[in-house]
Amino acid sequence: MARDIQKVVMDGKSSSRHTFNLSHPIETLKAHYSVAFFAASQVALFYALRYIVSSIDPSPSTTKSRKKSKSVLSQTGLSQSQLDSLDLDEYESTIAGEIIPPSSIDVSFESIGGLDEIISSLRETVIYPLTFPELFESKNRLLSAPKGVLLYGHPGCGKTMLAKALAKESGATFINLPISSLTNKWFGESNKLVAGLFSLARKVQPSIIFIDEIDSLFRERSAGDHEVTAMMKAEFMTLWDGLTTGADTRILVLGATNRPNDIDPAILRRMPKRFPIRLPNFDQRVKILTLMLAHTKLSSDFSIQALARRTDGLSGSDLRETCRNAAMVPVREVMRDKGSRGKEGLQAARDEGFHLRPLTLDDFTPHDSHAYSHVEPSRRSNVPGSYGESLD
């Protein structure tokens, strides 16, 4: 007696019931085809959904990030054998894209004026312990490199320039860590990115992790902190200097901030070396102005010392803007003189060659008609929670 089976086939809008007589070869073949088609459609649906989800999910495992990390790592001081042995996961590849190759930086310690003592201290406490660990070996680890260094002080006084010069001349792998590289909308991904940061730093050590405006990332913790932020901070501190931190780890966290009093005490504990970057004094302003005006044509009676006395209270950034505005005065005179005849006048002057007069001290004097040639001093007193003379 032939057996009948029933199969329900859904077409998306309605269902139809078909009965196959499996005793007949053709009916059996139809049943097999229907089952195979149904299985294939489910497999296709599965892969289609997975593709859609993967395209929506901003996962760090992307081909672009891997290519960028390989390109950046090839420009560092790592040997070819070290590059070949590197096996980076998706999170490490994302962080590797933030490595700064020394060849892409045009700032050196020689181009920074007025901070000679701090530069000497950075060489002794950061560069040499990281690059020559044999010199600082001791059984009690008293000579080892510090886990963290903090540069703090007034805005525009050279903290970021020091970090750039350190990246160029330290010989260590320099990871510039923007806050956006550790944030992710998926729960738990930020912790994995932090773990990827330190695992990458260990693989390419000696390493320096630089965090600009570190107070915004590691502000003092409170009960009102978001759970994700608190977990990320805890993960960072644990991997930075925690139970699993080895004695042979050569990873240094370098931070820069204008508001050191806002940083969490646990973070400050991990940054024992702290360098205050203050507003430049007279001698420092002389060195800074000499560097800034080294390639500028100056009048024979131009006095760097007189300009340094006149610019008391200006930061290094203010001094640069002041020099830039003063250098624009001769350019502006040429534009007004030759440009009075329109574009043709400037074109003729270019064919003859632009001739700019030397700078004089009068170019640094503010005028009512050119107020932007004067930069207000950055010195501000009694600003709560900022700068600070000392954190010790």
C-alpha cells in the first residue's frame, strides 16, 4: 500500500498543501527537489542576513584598516623579520593605524626653544631607559623607565611639540591615541580596543602611547559615570599597571593637559614623572623668537631682546602668531601697492620678482586699523582648576 506524505510549501503570501505519492518515482524526485530547494533557500537567507549585519556593524575588522596598519608599520623602525612575525587581530590593526612614523614629523628637539632643561630630563627619563634598557637594569627596578609621564601647563607652551619631537627622536614606536579610536557603539567593544592597544604596544615595544588632553579621557571618577566609561578606564589602568604587568614591559603612557587637577588620582599615581610647562621667561622668549625669525629678513637695527621684553606674558603659540602677523605687514604693503592696478599689477610684480622689505620692530606694534596684528597675552590669573604650578 502506497504511503502518502504531505508537505507545506510557503510562497510568502499564502500556503498550499501538496501531497506526494512516494511509491511513484517521479513523485519521489519532486519531493527531493522541494526539500533541496527549501534547504538552499534557508542557507541563502542566512548568508544574506549575515552580509547585511556585517555591513551595518562598524566592526574594526575591515580591509582598509588592515592595509593602513601594514603601511604604517612598514614606515617604523621595525625590521623586516619583526614585521613578518607580527600577527595582528582586528582590534590591534585598528590601533596600528594610529602609529606615527618618525618620517612624517618635521619637529625635532632642536626646533623647540626655551625648554632645554625639560628636553634633557625627557632624554634621561624616557628615551634612554626605553631604548637602552641594559644601562638601567637593577634587581630592585629602581632604574627602570617610569610607567607614565605627564606634561601639563599653560596652553600654547610646547607640550604637543615636545610629544612630536619625542616621537621623532625616541626610537620607540609612537602611538598617538585619539579618544575616538577607543569609542564604539557596541557594548564591550571599547574594552577590546583598549586590550588591543596594549597587546599591540607589547608586540612592537619599546612603545610610547600619547594621549593629548588626557583630562578629557581620564577625568576623576564619580558615581554618575556611565558604565561603559568606567569599564574602559578600569581596563586601561589594569593593563597599564596591574597584576599582569611584567617587569620586562617597555610601554610608557605620555599625557598632555591644561587641567591636571581634573585627572583621576589613580591615573596620576601611574604618572610619577610630571613636567610643568610654564609661560616662557625673557631668556626663553629670546630663544623662541630667534628660532622663529631665523629665516626672515630683518632690518639692521632689529633687536630680538627688545622684542622679547615687549612680549612678556605671551606663550610660544602667541609669539608665533605675533611673528606671523608682523611678517604679513610687508606682504600687505606689496599687495596694496601693486594690487592698486588690479590683478595685472600683481602679475607684473610676480614676473619681476616680489621684493619684500625687512621687518622692523614697528611691524610688531598694534595699530587701530590692523587690530589682528596684536595678540592679547595668554597670561590669565586665578583660573580655577587649570594649569597649577606643581602637582607634587
